[in-house]
Amino acid sequence: MGLYSFGPGLGITLLTILIGVSWLYLMIRKKRLLKEKEKLFTKNGGLLLEGQLSSMSQGGIEPIKIFTEEEIKIATNNFSDNNFAGRGGSGIVYKGRLEDKGLIAVKKATIIDEVQIEQFINELVILSQVNHRNVVKLLGCCLEVEVPLLIYEFISNGALFNHIHNSAHGSWLDWENCLRIISEIANALAYLHGSANFPIIHRDIKSANVLLDHNYTAKVSDFGASRLIALDQTKLGTAVRGTLGYLDPEYMFSSQLTEKSDVYCFGVLVAEMMTKKKAVFSVKGKFWNLATRFVESMKTLQIVSIVDVQLVQTAPRDEVMYVAEIVCQCLNERGEDRPAMKDIAVQLDRLVNRVLIKMFI
């Protein structure tokens, strides 16, 4: 036997040592990863959220779920490109599936400043209690990652924007469906402003932030810019957030945010549906603001010339004028001259019911 020959016993010993070292390395690595997750969970307000959710469950309210990163990775196939669903103003969205909740939308939110964590968690708790058929439901969150993940119900037919501005998608969007959808959006906003446990101002209402489900029911989404308003506050000073063309001019110049800012955005959105033109559009190289053009058309009694041809051909003129007048009220420059969303919702509900009755007579 040579000097460097190995007996079977030594080979088994070396193999055992190698397995032991590998196992030890994996255990240390696992422990390190767990520590890192715990650190991120705490940094993102996980302990604060757990305390809030515990109070909610004791009060009989069904709390949202705190998901682990592993659960979300499995649901989205590790955030595969095939599951990429879109990019919005406040994050990237992936489609996923959970065994107990079906299809979900996972939003990678924008980076949150650590000093705003308490506010983020408080707003997350409030949004979790929002329960309306025309508002996208928040199911939970994942906080053991660098940037928090928000988990929503998945809405299958995409954004209203695509149905308005893509003729291949929007052939179903006749006058009756337009009325139904704007009425659904109005009811959702009225609920957020007045019926929710804590008044919520969305402040970025636009067609891209309204989703349509499998029945083409409208669902208001994307609360990335929303603000919760204390019951004793009528105005809130805040950095201006929103989208060009939809921005309330009063809010833009004063930074004073009220529910009437959402009313203005709603007016632009309805004008967009009636005209099939974007909030800022161009004609022969010249750019126009839809809100301004719509109001001017009403003043000069030329509103029919700006309304979409398909709608003009199928919609009764008195109904078009009725909705157009509501739009112009919403687009008043002064917020105090605009109607409240609850009043708008009542007016539109009456019109929708009248149209439905006419259809069945």
C-alpha cells in the first residue's frame, strides 16, 4: 500500500466532514437570511402593523394578511417576466396565484422613506378596511423585502384607458356602458370621501387608474398617491401629486388638497370617455387641454362637435347634455363651486335607472 493511499474509512470520514461543513454553511446562511428578513420586516413597520391587525381582529374586523417573501415568490414564479402585468405611477405590477385567494396582483411599491413608515402602516390599515364593489380590494402586504409589496385582487380586463383609446378594445363602450361605468366610479369616490371609516382622497383619478373586471365592472385602483384626511380637517397642505391634464388647477397653485380635487379629476375622466380624447391631446401639432376645450364647447353650444361620433349616433341628446353639464360643474376652477361626489353619484344613478327603465319598456 502506497504512502498516499486512502482506506475506505478515511474516505467516509472526509465525506462526512464535507457534508457537515456544507450543512453548517447552509444553516449559517439560512440564519443570516432570516435575520435580514426580520430586519427588513421591522424597518418596514411590520411590528407596528402586527399590533394594528391584532386590534382589528379583536374588534371583529377581518384584517389583511402579512405574506412572506417565499409565498409571493411562489405565487409569481419568482417575479418571472411572463407574470409581468404592467407599470404604474407608484410601482411595478406582477400577476400571481395563491391557492386560497386565486389570482392576485402584486405591486412593488415605490421606495418609502423610513420617517414615513408609521404613516404608511396607518394608511395601509385604513385601506384594508375599504370594502366597496367598485374599489380594488387590498388583500395584504409583504414587508420582509427591501421595498414593501402590496397584494391586491387581480382585475382581468385591464385599464379603462385602453378601452377608451384602443378601438379594438372599446367597441363595447356604447352610451349605456359609459353611463354605467361613470356612475360606478362616482359611487366609489363618494364612498371613499364619505362612507369609508376614514375619508380618503385618491388625488390621481384617471382612466389608467380605473380597472375593468371580467364583467366590465369599474374598479378604482392605485392608491399610491392617496391621502387620508382627519375628520376635522377640511384642507391639507401637501406636495402636489397627480397627472398632467387631470390636475385640479386650484390644488396645483395652492397645494391645498380637498375632496374637490378628486371631483375635478372625475370631470376630466368623464370628458375623456365622452370625447374619446386624452386629457392632453394634439390636433395638427397643436396641443389642447381637454378640460378647457370641453368647457369652451359647452359655452359656445358646440358640445356635440367634440363628443365621440359613436356616442353621438347612439345617445339621446338630452342625456348627453345632462352629463356634459355635470362635467362642467366638476371642472369649475374654484373647488367650492364644484358639487360633492355624493351628489354627483345620486344624479348619475337616477339617469342610469331612467335609461334602464327605457330599455325594458
